[in-house]
Amino acid sequence: MASSNPIDPLFCPTETALGMIGGKWKGMILWCICRKTMRFNELHRMVPAISQRMLTKQLRELEENGIIERHVYAQVPPKVEYSLSPQGQRLRPILDQLEEWSREFLIERQTRG
């Protein structure tokens, strides 16, 4: 029998995951980084509507949550690359399934209306 107590979003695993990868830009950033290791400017070209400040913020949050890794190379000018961390690699099949579900949803929606 289901409990009548409301679910506390702070203790909901799905809400935790969506909080880490959700939002306006993180999905697009992860979609890019899932395909290959990328540099900041390369990411910015792939997601041109995002400001540099917001891209930096989103990358930092993904890094703080252990989903991506930031690799800094000691050279002039500095070279920085972003890739999926081992934790991010574990997330990849889920993101792939989410992409597949979304494509099917959009096709079904388009054929209905």
C-alpha cells in the first residue's frame, strides 16, 4: 500500500540525479562531451546560445558533481579539455536511453499533430 506521506525531494534519488544533470544547458553540454573530449571554445561553438560565463558555471557544477573531468595541460597558452569522468561514463548509457526515448517521443508527437 502506498504511503500518504509526501515525498521529500531532498531524499528522492531521481530528483538528485536531475538536479545534477538537469537545467537549460547541462544536457547539451553532456551530449557534446559524451561524443568526445572537448575544449572550452569547441563546446562554446557547439552551444553558441550559452554565454561564456554560464558555460563556465555549468562546467564547474558538472565537475564538482564528479560527472566530468577538467584536464589542464601545462603549456602557453593553457590548454584545458573536458571529458566524462568514470562516474560520467556510468551515466552515459542512461543519457543514451534518455536520448532514444526523447527521439521516439518527438516522432510520436509529430505524427499525432
